[in-house]
Amino acid sequence: QVQLVESGGGLVQPGGSLGLSCTASGSIGRFYAMGWYRQAPGKQRELVARIFKTGSTNYADSVKGRFTISRDNAKNTVYLQMNILKPEDTAVYYCNAATGVGLSGYWGQGTKVTVSS
């Protein structure tokens, strides 16, 4: 069993920046991919960004050019740097460790991000 703990959420004004962290209880290097997902009120959970074991990344179209995912295997931590935040980025952000293709793997408890003036 792997535990994922997110941190860094909070309230930020539109146009601002926020960084999220997700620290795993074990090595993240063994996972197929580490990802960030989000769920806004009344909406389904959606992929925000993923970083694969190979180091490649992919992003939702809505965050491309604004968000950056990265990881530090030595610290068992994955990061999400969010810039030029918009009100529509408001959601609970969840960290995910995927154990394989199409497998959901492990989830964190979520951290809330609110973008509002």
C-alpha cells in the first residue's frame, strides 16, 4: 500500500501562481506514471497533467503553457506548478500514482485550490 499526501493548496487571485506537492510513502520511480487530477464542484474528475516513468509528460489542453509537472525521485515527490491561474482552475486537486496502463493505482486525499478575487 502506498500513501500519497498532497500539500500546497489554498486561495489565490486570478493571474496568480501556486505550487502543489505530492509526497509518496515509497518510491515513485516504480510507477508507470504520476499524475495530478482535479474535480470541480458538480463535475467529473479530470486529468490535469501526468509524468511518465520515462520522464515524458502530457497535459490537459486547458492548462498547457500554464502548468508544469515535475518530480524528484530522490524525495519521492511530484510537483505541479500552476501559473496564470483562472477561476475555472478552482477544484480539489488529487495526486495519483498509476501502477500500469489503464490502472488507477493510488490516490491522495486531495488539496483544495480556489482561484478568486
